[in-house]
Amino acid sequence: MKKSSFDWQIRSATPIDSTFKSEILSQGYSETFAELLWNRNIHTIDDFSQLLKANIDDLHDPFLMHDMDKAVERIQNAIMEGQRILIYGDYDADGITSTSIMLETLEMIGADVDYVLPNRFIHGYGPNKELFAEKINEGTQLIITVDNGVAGNEAIDFANSQGVDVIVTDHHEMPPVLPDAYCIVHPRHPDGHYPFGELAGAGVAFKMATALLEEVPLEMLDLVTIGTVADLVSMTGENRNLVKLGLQAIKQTQRLGLLELLKISSIDLQKVDETSIGFSVGPRLNAIGRLGDPNPAVELMTTFDEEVAHQLAETLNQINDERKQIVQATTAEAVALVNPEDAVHLIAAEGWNPGVLGIVAGNILKQTGHPTIILSIDENGVAKGSGRSIEALDLFGMLNTMRSEFTHFGGHAAAVGLTMPAENIPVLQKMMNDYISAEQIDLSKGSSLLIDEELPLSAVTLKFVEELKKLAPFGTDNPAPHFLVEGNVSFFKRIGSDQQHVKFSLKSEDSQLDAIGFGFGDESEEIQQPDTKFVGDLEINEWNGQKKVQLRLVDFASDGLQVIDRRTKYTWDQKIEGERILYLAFQVKSQKYFTKELRETVSLYDPTITWSDYDQLVVLDCPDQKDLLKEIVNKGSFTRIYLYLYSPDEAYLNGLPKRDQFAKLYQFFQKQPRVDIRFKLKVVSNYLRIPENLLVFMIHVFSELKFVTIDDGVLQMVESPEARAFEESVIYQKRMTRIDSEEFLLMNDIQTIRNWLKG
């Protein structure tokens, strides 16, 4: 069997109200779509109509936000007095777009304005006292933070001591003690009245832009969309409205940097959606801040120079490619350090790039299903990094009980950042293992995956997938619908430059569905097993004007026995994951073809082996009798069997010698009664035109029937041997049985063999 990577949770289904169903059907939608809406708690036609709307008039009044009026007044006074204003942003995509929105807004109303984004490696996250001091010395008289600042107490106190006011605009969790800023603009401030608290940093900046400009800045909807999607905030309420409007705005955007970024990402401007923003634009903006100075990204988003836009887009793309390589290499190194005995993986090494450790932690979490913390140790023995977790473990809550081990620590249930002395790492690992044990936390299921519905392939139509777009844009709290489907895999191939992706088709009696799985290349063998269920998102793949439905694979699982076909693929060094693995060989002579490492782990067949001690069986060569393999499988409780079935003498391919071949060999030995076969075997083989493997077998038969004797490699013909039929030879009989075994095990398709083993 193949366990799913996620804990599948199928959305509860309740009988649909007949009136609601009729109303949805009367608008031309399918019954499947009506049921999907109902199960997503859309129970009235008004609810559905509201879902379809995207209207500027539905945006909330920015002055409902705490301190918005105070912030606007202070900025207007600064402009009138000619004060130098500094926008202090953040180094991620949300911070970059927030800074761009505020910069363009202040420039439009005549401000003397500059901006700076901190370098995560030099300044860290949030307001930095030294960077504040540098900019104040350069003449800054007012600082506006965007997408940060609500926890910047020290730096803000310093600014106050220098007579510089700080306006904080932020959306992050507010600490118990707020900074002594001139004002704090935050959608969840306890003294505010803003009706939607889930805005991204770009959303808060957009609201301030609206307040300052006294109208909604439609030309900035593209920026707020990128920041909102990239920051993974709730895709509900006002955020959803902003993104719907913004996606339409992007299709008409004149923003040169964004156009270049879309072009270099191979995104069709008229097909831009939240997925292309989240997987192409956002990562390229994030990458520059992960590896170095993020400030050029703001220039990219705000420039009016086509050449500058092109060059900066190229630079960001190259940085993103570099980031991918660093993530891939670091993930591979981290995987090698995973201790499967640990409940939470705490992995540390020197020299890792701190900017990518959150991504690496997420990768390890996905591969192992266990919460993971990745730390990079610097030359001073300080370990710094990020952690990611699953629903079963509140990672922040657990580590909050261990604060004594950290220099810095913060985050939430699913993600944390921390700094600690490297010498404390072993202690922390033990504390976490003890915590999981004491609290009896079950980490075996992995992260939950909500599945909207199980669909037959016949229900997956182009019309239905077009209907699903009505629920977009998708994101946090409004996930893309996941569907569970089954079908027989056909037309399977690995794709991509590194063969890490897969493309295949699923077939049922009357339907077919194309599927693509990004990052599933290493699981190709398991995907092709029968009795496999697939979970994915439905999308439309358009090529040469033809539209087809495609399943984008998210997860898969299969029940029962898995039989993995590695016949003809003698990749002895290909690692098999898991524990309780039995590497089994039937022939002693096969072992000389194995790697040294494999020879050290292989077990020769022994009927006394306790087969139930193993979960996985790796059959390295062919048994003399095929029924022996079936007997072993029936005695064990294997979930997976790998069939290499190597044949050292290729009995089936060479077959049994013909009588005239035996006669030719007998006649040869009569003429050459004494032959040193250690050195003359190849000569004899070439002379008689009999393959060496077959010739060796024939000589063994002659020896058993006492036609010849062999002493120290020298073959001697027996004078006047007793006449005996070849079929009397045990070796001959054994080869007949072996040929039958190899014919069945090597020549049948893997499905036939699997059914036979299970029967």
C-alpha cells in the first residue's frame, strides 16, 4: 500500500435544498456544481450572487481603521512643510508591493519621499535601530512603516528620541506591548472599527493610499493583488474583492516592471490568475529578499523606464533560479541528516543560507510528514532558522514552553522563526521528543487535506471546470476545490529537465482524464499501481486552441499490495525508503552482480526466515520455481514488493539446448577428450557457436550424467559412458522449471503478476 502524504478529510455532504438546487440549475449550472456550492455553505441564491460580485463600491471606508485620520493629517502636514519622508518596508513580496503603493501615492501628492527595505542578513526583520539612525542622519523627518513595525519598539523609541515621528502601518499579530509610535494603522487594532481584519500589508497600504488620495487608486489594484496573494492571507471578504478586481486590472496594466516579470515567467497576460501570481510572480519578488538586497524589486515595480524594467526582471529571474538551486541542494543535504526516530526533525548545519530555510523546512515536512526545524549555524556558533508544522502540533505553543533555549523566538502554530546557541540543539531535540511523548501527540497522519467531493471521471467535464472558476480567486480560507478520482493509469511518462514531474492519463470504462503531477517524479512507480486514488485540482489545459480538462495532482494513495516493477532496471544503488526491508536473493551466483553495499544486506533464501518481520520485500533474482515466490508472499504481510528478478544465466532467453547442440558438444569432446575449460571456454563457445552460459549448463549436465569428469578445471571425457537420457539430469530438470519460472515472471505484465501473487 501507499499511504497518502496528507490526512484526507472529505467535506461533509448534506442533502441539497431542492429550491436552491432548482435556482442554480435554472441559471445553467450543473447539478454537480450546485451540490458543491451547497456543501461549501453557500445556501441561498443571494450568497451565490455575492460570491460572483467584485465591486469598488463594496470596499470599506479606510477611515474606519484605527489612527487613519491621524496618519493622513501627519503626512499632509509633512508635505506642506517639505519634510523628508522615509517609507520603511519589508523584504518579501508583500513588503515590496506595500512600499511601491506608498511610494507612488506620496509621489502623486507631492511628497519628498524615499524608501528603504532592510536586508534580512544585515538588519533582520522589522524596524532596525541602526538603519533608522542612518536614514535620520541623511535628513529623514518622518518614517512610515509598511508591512511591519507593530513590534519595532526599540527602533521607534530611538526615532522618537531624535524628534522623528513614526507612523506604523502593519497587519501582523500585535504584541502585548505596542510601540510608542505617532500612530498605528492596523485593521485589527482593538480601538479601531474596521470590519475586516485580514488585510495584507499591501492591503493596509492601499487603504492609506485611498485615504490620502480621497479615491480608490485603481492603478494600484495590481500591486495590492500581488501582495495579498503572495502573503497567503485569508482569501475571503475584502481581500477576495480586491484580488478579483486586481486580476482584471492586471490584464490592462501599464506597469512596465510587472509586464516584464509576467513575460519572463511565460505567463499570458490575459490568463493571469491567483495561481500564476502565487507560483510565478510572488516567488520572484520573494527570492531577491531571500538572497540579498531587496530594494531593486521596488524599482522594478515602480519604474517608467522600459530598459530598466527589462534588466531588473532578468535579474530577479536569475536570482529566483539561484534560489531554486540553493533550496534543492540544501533540501538534499537536510534529508540526509533526518533521524527517523525523532518526532520533530531538528536539522542544523554550517553554511546554509538562512533566507531559504523556511522553504527547506516545508520541503522536509512534505517528504516526511513530520514537523521540521532547519537551522544554519554561523561562525560564532549561533543557530538561526525556521520551522514548519502540521495541524496535529502547535509548533509555537510547544516551543513557547522551551523559550529558555532561544535568543530570539516568534511565529504561530504552523510556522516559527528562532535563534539559539548551537550548543543547545541536542537539548532542544530531546525536549521536543519528550514533549510529543508526554502530550501523546499523534504525528502519523500528516497535514489535513480537505477534499470537496469524490467524482467519477464521467462527471469531470469542461463545463464543470469552467463553473468552478466562479469560486475563484482561491487561497487561504477559500481553497481551490480538491477532488478524489479513481481510474487506471495509462500513457505515463516523466517530464521536465530533471524528470521530477509526471504526466499521465486516467481511464475508466467510458471516460479519460489527463493528469499532471509537479514534483512527483520520484514516486512514478507508486503512481502507476492499480487500486490507486488520486486527489487534485481540476484545471483547463489549452494547447493549439484545444481545451482539455486536466487534473493537477496534489496527493495519491493506494490500498493493498504494491508490486513495483524494476525488471530490466538493475539500479542496485537506488535507495528504497522505509524500514523492515528484506533484500532477498535465491541464487548465490547473482551476488557478484550486486553492489558491495547490497551484498552486505542481502539474505539468501532460507525457509526459516520469519517473513512477517518485514513490510517490504525486494526480490533481487528469479527463483527456480515461481510458486516459491507466491508462497513467500502469502506467508508474509508485505505492503510493497520490488521485483528486480535478475537472471544470472538467462535461462529463459537461452532456453534448453537442442539435441543437435548436445551431439556437437559430445562429438567435440570425443575429438578433444581433455580440455582445460577454465581458459578454453570462450574458444569452445565460438567454435561450436553455442552461447557461453548455455555451454556451461551443458557441461554441468554431461558431468552429472558422468559423460565427463572435471578436476581442477580440466574436463576429461569418460571412456564408454553409460547411455542416459538428458532428461534424467537433475540439473536439466531444474533448468526446465527455471525456464518456466522466468517465462512467467519476466514476460508477463506487472498487473498479471500482481493478481497472481494476490490470488
